[in-house]
Amino acid sequence: MKYTILRDTVAGGKKVSAGDVVELSEDEGNILESYGKAAKGGESKSEKKDRSVGLETSEKPKVTKRKSK
């Protein structure tokens, strides 16, 4: 059965990230559902966002800091 991963975890012997859709056994899926780490269904609900701020590969402008005295 397909499950949507809600939080980063290990499922099916592999590391999976939030938002991934993975095929799992029903037993493992039920365990992850009880932990709040997975939900039944195969559709991705959210897109991954670039959360980096101020790095060379960031889409956001660099953070401005206070000037020293």
C-alpha cells in the first residue's frame, strides 16, 4: 500500500523524507501511522521548499547583521 511520509524517518529499510510517497507493507505502514510519521494515500501534499537563507545556492537575499561599534 502507498503511504505519504509526514516526517523524516526510516521506512522499508531506507531513509525517506517528508512528502515522499513510498510503497510499504501494511504492518509497517500501520506502525508509522501510529507514530504520526505516515498517512495512507499516494498523493504528495506539499512541495519541498528551499529553506536555506544567505547561502550561495539560496534563492533568498543574504541576512543583514547589525554593524559593530
